[in-house]
Amino acid sequence: MASHPASALAIVDELIAADRLPGSHLVPTVRGELLVRLGRRPEARAELEQAARLCANQRERSVLLRKVAALE
């Protein structure tokens, strides 16, 4: 992300296409954060909701859901 969030998003999308970290909440979390920085709020919200569904840790899930609520 040193140059731009769009560059980082492309890398994350490559990870998804290669089916890296399937079922991990980390990929949609990072993707959601990058989409927020790009101003793509509806997409970011969907990614963060997905991350919350996949997250097994209640505290992390709470943080993610707060981020989702902030995008409403």
C-alpha cells in the first residue's frame, strides 16, 4: 500500500483468485479496509460483513461489526 490502496487491492484480489487463505476472515478484512480508503463504501461494507461472519474471535468480530455500522 506504499504507493496507493488500489495497488494493494490488486494484490489482495490476486490472493483471492489463487484461493489463498480460504475461509480466513483476514482477507475480507484487509479488502474491506482498502475499499474504505478508496471510497467504495458499499463494497467495503459487504467485505467487512463477510469478515465478521468468518471471524471466530468475538472481540475481533465486534470490531468488524462496529466498522460495518460506521459505513451505514
